[in-house]
Amino acid sequence: MPMNSLNMGKEVTKRWMAINNRRMAPFSLSPVDRMRQSVFRVRSRLVVNLLSEGLATFLLLLVGNGIGAQHILGGGKLNNYMQVCFGWGMLIALLVFATYHTSGGHLNPAVSLAFVSLGKLPFAHFLLYSLVQTVGAFFGSALCFHLYRESFENFDAGIRTVGGPSGTGAIFCFFPDEHIGHYTAFVDEIVGTALLLFFVNALIDPRNQVPKWVHPIGFGLAIFLITSSFGMNVGSPINPARDFGPRLFLLFAGYGWEAIASVFVNSSTTTTNIQWRGSVAQQNRRQWRKWGQARVGASRPRTSAFRFLPVIQTRANNPPVRRLACPPKSTPTYHSARSRK
């Protein structure tokens, strides 16, 4: 009887502690975690990724266009072109740091399409990613224009033009110089987008064993390298959402159709031409022969994102083939005539 009472007391104590822990759980969390669970609690992983990409692209255009506005509206006195490139590289690194463990920190439909070709992102998700990235770029450009509205009025006297001495369209998106032809602009975007995707794949390739915390820094350095080396002709338009979203805003802001129908080769076409060419080799194991020899078959070609040159190819998840040595053949035994008897 005393033992039963003791067991009942233990059960009551456990139940009371469980109820008390459930009641006190919200108060044991930090205010930020409590707000996440009560107000901003989103159960769908896809919705979280879309919100992450949209917010990151919004901040990308808000801060990035602010860097360009200080360079153009300030007449080059506040920062020079190399500082603009360095600022964009730092911005990319910080935003990828902020979104790397949620959506992956794409910030670019070209990168999202590359993950589709690698089989790491469904094509339907790619369409949604591209949509929210473009919308985020549109509103980021709108807020940047609102913050610098008085400086715009002082610079161009209310006359919104893309180019010329008082042109401010280059703050939001890229326009080629007058002496740049279609072919040069097309090749310029092929090289810039190919370099971006090559560096991204080299960093995320598991065979290179690059720590994940280094990935955002590497992405920022890649952007700084590309913009500082290939920004003279067209301006390194290697992000379709970063270019098309601001162009839509310029149309509504009074710049006219010149911002949309400019002599410009969109990088989305270039990205598609690069990404859907190539192959990722995979090991095709065949059956063992009856005497134990292993045959390794030819690799099966598949679509990849980063083989833009026949010589340069990154092979993901393809360890080097280890060939097994054939067993030695048994030497025949000759019996003498005496032993046969």
C-alpha cells in the first residue's frame, strides 16, 4: 500500500511538472523567438524560402542602388567605381550570410536555374523564386528612389532620362555605352554569367571541401571580381531580377519605354544558353563476372549547369573510379603418367 501511494505521488508530480513546463515554455524563450512563434510563425518551408528571397532581393536593390546613387548623384566625389564594386561584393556576402540556411541565398534567377539543372530545386519553385526576386527588386528600387528623391530633383531638374549628362537610369539598371554593339554586349554577358556560375559551383562542390561559412565570402569576392573586370562595356548585368525589376520601376517613375526597349541583351537568355549544355558524369556499375572481375561502364551524360568550356568541367558527386585488379589466372597442373595410374 505505501508503495502504491508512492508511485501515485510520482505520477502526479510528473503530470504537474509537464503541465507547468508547457505553461512556462513561452516565457523561457527570447523575445525574438517568442515573436516568431506567435506572430511570424510560417509552417510552409516554401513560403519561408520565398519570403527570404524576396526580402533579400529587396535589400539588395535598396542598398545597391543607394551605392550607385551616391556615385552618380555625387559626381564621383563620395565614392569611385572600385568602391561601388567592393560595396556590391560586401552586400552580396552579407545577404547570403543572412539567407543561406533558409532559401540558400540565391538572390538571382540565374543561380536558381543553375540549381534546377543540378536537380537541387524543382522547376516550379524556380518560377516562384524568380517572381519574388523580381518583385523584391522592384520595391527595393522604389524605396531607394523615394529616399533620394530630392537629390534626383537637384541633379536632373525633374527631367527623367536614362543617359546623357543628367541621366540617372544607370543608378537602377545597366545600359551599354553608345559605341558597344549587340555582339559585344552578348559576349560580355556570356562571360560574366559563366564566371559567376563557375565560381558558385566551385564553392559548393563537396569535393572541394570548402566550409559553408566561406561560401558567402566567396560569392561576394566573385561579384567584386566580375564587376571590377567586366563592368566597362555593359555594366555586368548578370542578375535578371536585379535588372528587370528596376526597369519596370523606371517605366512607372517617368523614364518612359526607353528603360525597357533599350539596346540590351538580357542575361536570362545568356544564362539559359550556358546552363543547359554539358554533362555530369556518374559511375555506372555493372555486374561481376563469374571469376570476380569488375567492369566499370561508361558514364551516362546528364544536364549540368557549369560546363561552358569543353576543357573546364566540375564533376559533382563523382568520386574517382577505383578499378579492381583481376584475380590471377590459375596455372594448369600437369600430371605425369605415373601419377595418373
